[in-house]
Amino acid sequence: MSNSDPLETLRVEASCSVCLEFLQDPVLIECGHNFCRHCITRWWAGLEGSFPCPVCRKSSRRRRLRPNRQLGNMVEAARQLRAAKRRATGSEFGSTACRA
């Protein structure tokens, strides 16, 4: 990944690879990847006996979801930084600069 924008790098790392949004209620699965609890639960819906990771495809025999509270706190900080950057640049609701 490019080092061009650290905030963009943080946004990507704090995003769920299923929904592509900021992680919500992040959980860690056996292979070490993190997902929104809702996303991985939905991804595994209807499966029995083998539960593959959406990223690396490594399967586990049980639906073991471990809460990742530290990552959740980091995701919240990333959300706040992104919102602050949007407010500072005027990009949240369009530019605030005069266009006359």
C-alpha cells in the first residue's frame, strides 16, 4: 500500500473487507482477520461444519468470534479523524470557498 495519505491507509485498515465500511463491532476470527460481527455472521449464515474466511479462505470448524475492542476504539478514532478532515477541507458538504 502506498504511503501517500496516512489517513487513507488508516481508513482502509479500519474497514471490513466484506462491507467495505468502517468496522462496526469488530470481531477476530481464528485466522486472524477482523470483520464486523454482523458481516461475518451473515457471510457464514447457513454453513455447517466448515467456516471459511472471506479474505484468506482458511476454514475453521467452529464459529469462534472474539471481540476486538482495541480495534473498535481505533476505528472510532479513524472515523473522528476523517470527519475532522472533511470539516477542515470543506468536503463534507461541498467546498466552502467562494466560486465567484
